[in-house]
Amino acid sequence: MGLGRFLHTHGEREDAGGTIERARAYEVMAAVWFAGRRRRVFTRLAALADARSGDTVLDVGCGTGYLTSLLAARVGPEGRATGLDPSGPMIDYARRRAPGNCSYVLGEAQDLPFGDMAFDRVVSSLAVHHIPVDARDAAMREMFRVLRPGGRLLIADFRPPTGRTGAHLTSALAGPAMARNPIGRLRGLITDAGFDVRDEGDQRPLLHYVRATRPRSSTPAPPLARDAAE
Ligand SMILES: C[S@@+](CC[C@H](N)C(=O)[O-])C[C@H]1O[C@@H](n2cnc3c(N)ncnc32)[C@H](O)[C@@H]1O
């Protein structure tokens, strides 16, 4: 069993998504994966999120709250950073280390427990590949709904290696959901939800990110046909 399979609850189906239930082990694994560069990479992500003093920021799939804390530092005492994750152990771990302007909420990206236009910024790192494939469009629409018009979105996710050796290694260590993560579809998911993409790029060594804006004159995208039929 690879380390990723030990941590993830994906089960056998790589499109099923899954939570992470071992917070301490996740912290160790993240330190190993980023090989001493985790702080630098996530400080850069916090800068890419463009959060400013006084902003309200939501971190979707926050895990242990590593990025949420960096965002809390950027928005300062007048602002607020909120992390959301469906894993109780991850939320407990994050809450124990939360700075004063930071709070954590149990929940899923595809059903966000927040009001419309509640945030100035929405970010998510390494979490989209954990959302079940058939819930990813709903998740992106939820991020659109809770972001204020003119607000900014940053989504970063795992960029699988393209070489055969790297792909085999990733599959063995982290499982097929990461090894075959369809990172090229991220931009389409975001535009389909109604966002205007600003730019995208790689954040080495492991991530690809897309930055987008909710248009100023926008209402949330209509429900998906299958949701409307229920
Ligand atoms: C690889 S961790 C990333 C944690 C953190 N964002 C980071 O960059 O270190 C992925 C997180 O996504 C969470 N997750 C799983 N399913 C989710 C869902 N449907 N909605 C939001 N988060 C989810 C997992 O529980 C896990 O904490």
C-alpha cells in the first residue's frame, strides 16, 4: 500500500474522491513531498490569492490549515480566514493551531455552508482531486456563489509528472487519483461555473494553478440540469 493510499479514503475508484483522516501523517507527507520547499510554495500561493488587509477569505479543502494560516496573516486582524474541510481530524488539528482571525468549518466544497457573496477571496490547494469527479462542477459553482462579484478565485492542484518514471512513482506512492489527475480540465471547470480566467501557471515543484474573477455583473450560474430535476 502506497503512502497516499494509507492517507486517502479514495478506495478503489479513482473518480470517487475522498477525505484525509490522518492529520499528523499528512503533515509529515507534505513535508516530504515538498522537500523543504513547502513554506516557500505556500507563501507564494498566499500571494497569488491576492488577499489584502481586511479581506474575508475562504480556503476550500483546507486540511490542516497550513495555507489558511498564511492567508490569515495576510488579511490581518481586520480580516478573516475561514477553512472548510469534510474531515473531522483535519479540522480538529487546524482548530488547535488557529490564529485569532481564523476559523474552521466542517463541510464539503459541493455544498458550502455559507451565504451568497460572503467572501472577497476563495482559494483551494491540492483539494480538487479529492472531490468526487461528478461533484466538481457543483463545487466550482458553490465557490462562485459564495464569492462576491469582482472577488478573486485561486485554485491550485497537483500537476502529475509527465515522464513514465515519475508517473509510476506517483501512482505507487500516492495512488492513481493523483497520478492521473486531469489538471488540464481545471480551467474548463472554472469557466463553466461563470468565472473569467485571469491567468494560470505552474508553481513548482508539484502544482498548477488557475486564477479567476467572478464578473462584477454576475448572478450565480443556474443549477445543473441533473440537480434541477431532483
Ligand atoms: C491533499 S489535502 C490538501 C489540504 C490543504 N489544502 C493543503 O494544501 O495542504 C486535500 C483535502 O481535501 C479534503 N476534501 C476531501 N473531499 C473534499 C470535498 N468534497 N470538499 C472539500 N474538501 C475535501 C480532504 O479531507 C483533505 O483535507
